[in-house]
Amino acid sequence: MAQPWGEFMTKHTNLRETITAIVVAFLFCAPACAQQQAAPQRSGSDSPARVPAHPPDIISDNLDRVAASADQILEVVNREAGLMVELKRLLAQDAGVSGQILEESDLTDVAVAERLRSDLRARVLATHLLQRYGYLVPRVNPDSDLEAEQKLVRQERAQILARAAERLVFAARPGESAGWADRTRAYATFTGAA
């Protein structure tokens, strides 16, 4: 049986008011819910994977404190006069950036050694300098699997270069093909690849 028009409109108005109330509630609750998800609660049992990352400036500040000891640096620069001169140049440049005027006595070997023992910034500069020239860098253990693998790669590269050189020689003198195989075998024996 059909409903009277007034009863239908009342139900329709009630439905519209209910939907409006739900939408308004959602609009007010959504920001609060999003805020809770953006800032998770911390507890003592949080794993490091859930802790937010630290700003990059903290990491760079920490890395700016990594340096070799003064004795390790002095061992190298005392052997290599060119590195000592370059270190003095870096220290003078760093002092200039800081607005300092250096005396000649500030750049003697003894003064540099004292500064390395007392100044972290000087040790950091010296460590970077020495690493740039191949000192104070980690080396592969000669007894490790990694070293054995690297040795094989070096041998393979040497063989590839030898074959390429032989092809160039062979292409330059096409009538001498018999000596090519002999030279390749000799090279392989010499490098230990045979």
C-alpha cells in the first residue's frame, strides 16, 4: 500500500539529517585521526625501525667528528713531506676562514703536531687529506674470499687486455697468424691463467 506524501517526506528529512550529522562528524574526526597516525605514541619497547630518522644535520655533525688519532696522522705526514706541506696549507686556509691570522711559528712541524693533538677539527681535515691520497683507508684482508675474488677479476681483466692487444697486432700484420697463438699461450703461462 502506498504511503502518504507527508510520511515519506518526514522519513526523507530524517535520513538527510542523519547523513548530514555523519558527514559533519567525519569532517571533525578525520583531522584528529590523521594527527594521531602522524605522531605515533612512543614507548620504551619501540624498535629502532619505528623511531623516526634523525635530521641530516645531526648525521653530518657526527661525521664531522670522525678522525684518525694525532699519532696515526703524524706517522704518515712525517714520512711524506709533501703531505705535511699540504696539511699546513689546509690548516692555514681553515684559520683564514675563521678570521685568524697565523704567524710563521703557528705552522712549524711542532706546532702542527700540537694542534693535531688538541684540535679535533685539525684531525678531521688531516684525515680527509690523507684519505684523499690513499692513506688511512681500509684494505681488503689478503686471506679473505673477497681478496681471492678480486684477484680473479684482475687476472681476467689482464687476459682481456692481452687478447685485445693481440687482436690489434694481428690486424696490423695479417700475414703473421702463427705467432699469435704462441704469444697468447706464453702470456697465459706468465700471468698464471693457464
